[in-house]
Amino acid sequence: MSLLVVGSVALDTVETPFGKAEECLGGSATYFSTAASFYTPVKLVAVVGEDFPQHHLDFLRGRQVDLAGLQVASGNTFRWSGYYEYDLSTAHTRDTQLNVFASFHPVLPEGYGSCPFVFLANIDPDLQMEVLRQVNRPKLVALDTMNFWIENKRESLTRAISMVDLVVMNESEAREFGGSPSLIKAARRILSLGPRYLVIKKGEDGAVMITTNGYSVAPAYPLEDVRDPTGAGDTFAGGLMGYLALCGEPSMSNLRMGMVHGSVLASFAVEDFSLERLKTLTHDQLRGRVEEVKSFNCFVEE
Amino acid sequence: MSLLVVGSVALDTVETPFGKAEECLGGSATYFSTAASFYTPVKLVAVVGEDFPQHHLDFLRGRQVDLAGLQVASGNTFRWSGYYEYDLSTAHTRDTQLNVFASFHPVLPEGYGSCPFVFLANIDPDLQMEVLRQVNRPKLVALDTMNFWIENKRESLTRAISMVDLVVMNESEAREFGGSPSLIKAARRILSLGPRYLVIKKGEDGAVMITTNGYSVAPAYPLEDVRDPTGAGDTFAGGLMGYLALCGEPSMSNLRMGMVHGSVLASFAVEDFSLERLKTLTHDQLRGRVEEVKSFNCFVEE
């Protein structure tokens, strides 16, 4: 089934202790679409400037990403520049140039409104709600966010969250938004706003899904070498939502397996800068790691 | 099968944002023995002073803990005083009084040397090696340690680690001792010293076991309220080793299930100060949480 994502397409300049990439392909919708494209065709709604390199568009089209909703505005593409310290846990921003993103309003092309699976990547919650006004009873709507919106647009974000089925946040964001150092208490408060599922990303500790009466754990795939964690969360979400769209139903077991697929895809994404590793990833490699993660379970006899 | 632990018995004064306990029962060997006693009789080797309250001894005896190896030395019992901040993640020491522990040398009573399962709780690695010289080819020897020994007795600790089968460390200790921010790289270096199994405790992210060719994940049981994390790691180890001693063989599947039991026991321990929650814990409650943790697995259909 078709999957719609609304988010950012960017040109990133990223430095980690293991290298540097300048003006490389980035953005939440880009990572999401590429990850999801392993499972299903994706419709992408975002904006780029006139300076956006043609070969990036060719790459996305080659991954079956429908770009009918990608606006090309006069001006420059959104740019982010940042670096990571040796522990790779936190992105430090050097520079953000919103450029054409500053005046972006998502417009869904004809037919997009009936997409059964919708992902609102990390953008202004007011824009996320603009998207919701253009869709027609999807099977599942998921939303990601970040500390910037929690701190600066809490009211809008709260409203947006009350309108979706699934919220994806990282651990510190969930604690901050939920207002408790206890992750479980914070989660209960977020779920009380309306969503049925809360997925919390924990980086190298994997991800957990919390519902009003359930708890699921997707372990992270252990890596010796991480080169660039940029986009790991969006890649995770792309794997999760792509898998759900492939299955067609957001059942609990599909959501759980989707978390495993998202986690495995993210483990590949961080092995290299930008989308380099996802570009060479094969379905066999993906399936191999999913099987490995299955073997991590302590209740399975070896 | 019988299980031997050598470690500390202490009187703790602990303050957390949720309360305070003064001069309460503590110490690595105490938490370990109490946890392990849910599975198997335990032989405890440690030292207390003449001031050690009789009712604590009665409690341990009531849990089938053999105290023949508990020395009573003239002087005061080892005391630790500390506090936790709101996030409960790090213990801050206010005061440590070694007292009788300063001149402690473990002496194994007649018959203890043939124990098939041995746990060297967090004490000076030179003392851990003194124990190893008194045991006769156990089935499994495990060792715990802490940053103090990594920083001040690295050479002794390295030797002790090379002599055991299983090492238990928390995440930051493994990175520090293994000398890499990559947990997997650090783990490989630790395993290269000789142990077959490395178990890394991750607090509210559970525990992982790393071997030269395997990886296992035991999720933590999610808690809304943690009152006092003191002793969580020793309780985890007690559950793991107690379960192994009950099963009789340190097979991979027993080690894995042992991690789950350790993790569940630790989740009870932190619900109250000192050993209060473990004192009232029933086998039914323990089994119930183990079954719940089983249901967290994303590969299981609900």
C-alpha cells in the first residue's frame, strides 16, 4: 500500500571523528523515503531550492520515490551543518539555513490524500496539521518531532499529537515532552493525549513501543563502527512505516516486526555518511540482519 | 547446585529524591545472596564487625544463606553513605568507612572450595584472586568489578579477569576497561583476555551478553517508580548465577534465561530501599514478570 511522507529534504555538511561529508544529501524525508523504499513505493512531499542537484532527484526516483509533491522553489535548498563528538550521541549544530524551507507549506498532489499510511516527519507541528487537513481517514498516521518544537511550539505539538495514531520520539524528547524522568510515566502522559502507540528510539539501545497495555522491545543491532549517526531516527521510522505499508495492516505484530526492520535499517545507515550505505544495501543483507536480531532473544534456544 | 559468593556486607545510608534509609542492610554479597536464594542455597564469604545487627544475620539465615564463611572481626562493619539525583542514574558517595573490610582476607571454610558456581562480587581484584587460589575447578566462575579498581588496580584486575569464565560490568566500566567508546570493540578486548562470556549491565536498558560469536539481549522490566537503585547490579548477578546453579549447567540457553531472571529480580529490588522489596517478593510475582518480559519480544505474535 502507498506511503506518504512530509518532511525535509536538505543538503548536509557533517563532521564526525571518522570523517566529513560536505553538501551531501540529507533531510528527514530523504532518509525516511530511502529506508521505506525497501518495502513499498513512497510519495514524498517537501521543498528544495533551484540549486538542488539533479543527481539526488535521479537517485530518489530510482528508489521508486514519487516526487510529484516535491516543490522546487526559487532560492536555495535547506542546509544543515553540524558535528558529532567522539561518543557520537549528540549532534551539535554549526549552522542552519532554512532557505526555501522557511516559507514551505505542504500541498498534497491529486490522489495523495487517500494514502493509507502517512508519516509526518520532524517539521513544524503547524505544518504537520496542515497535512492532516488534506488527508482522508488513513489507516495509520505517525508523527516524529524534536526538542525544538517541544520547547517552542508545545501547544501546536500537543494538538498535532492528539490527532495521530503513532508518535515516534527519542528518549530525551519523550521525557521532556511527557514531563517526567520516568520514561514510563512520561509515556503514559503522551498516550493520554490520544495516540495508540508511542515508539521511543534509544539509539544503540534499540527502541521500545509502549501502548496503554503493552510493551515491546526491538534491540539495536550491535556495530563495531559507526561513522555518522545522522538520519538514524528517520531511517528507523522509514523501515517501520515501509514494513507496515507492505503488510497493509497496522496490527500489533506488524508494528513489532516493523520496529525490528527499522532498527536494522538504521544500523546500516550509520555505517557511512549520508545515504551512502543505504544506496548499496541489498535485500539479502537486510534480511540477514533481521534474522540475526531474532537470535538475540534470550527465550530462544540456540 | 551450591553457589559461593565472596563480597561485601555493609550498612548503607542512602538518600534518593523518594526517601532515605539509614544504616540499612547493604553490600554486594548481601544483595547477591538474597537474589540467588530464590533459586539455590548460597554460601557467603565476607566480613562484618561486632556491631552488625543480629536480625540481619537472622534474615540471611532465613533465606538459606550459609554464613559459615562470614567472619566477625573486632571493630565496626563496613559503611557506605551516598545519594542519588533525580535521574537515579549515578550513585554519589558521601562517605565510605572500610572499617573491618580494610584488613579482610577471604578464607573459605572446609568444603566451600568444591562449589561448582562461584561469584566474585565487586572487591579488590587481589582478594578475588585469593579466592580463586582456594577453589577447585568450578563449573563457572564469574567476576564483577567497578571503576575504582579499573582506575587503581588495572593490572591485578586484568589478571583476575583472565582467570574467570564470565565478567559482569556496567556499560561505562566496560568502555573504560576495554578502552573504546564502541561497546562492541571494548567487549572484544575484554573477551580477548580469556573470559568466554561478558555480561554488560545497562540499567533501565537491560543487559546484553557478548561472546566471541554471539549476542543476547535481556530487556529491563519497565517501571513507573524506582525508589532506590542501590544493589541493582548485585541483585542482577545473584539472579543470573542463582538460576545457573539451579539448572546445574552453564549452557548458553541457561545463561540467557539467567540474564532474564537477573533483570527481573533487579526490577523488584529497586522498587524500595535496601532489601525491603526482595524480602516480600514471592516466587509467583517473580515468575509473572519473567513471563511478561517474554511477551516483550517483537518476534512473538501477540
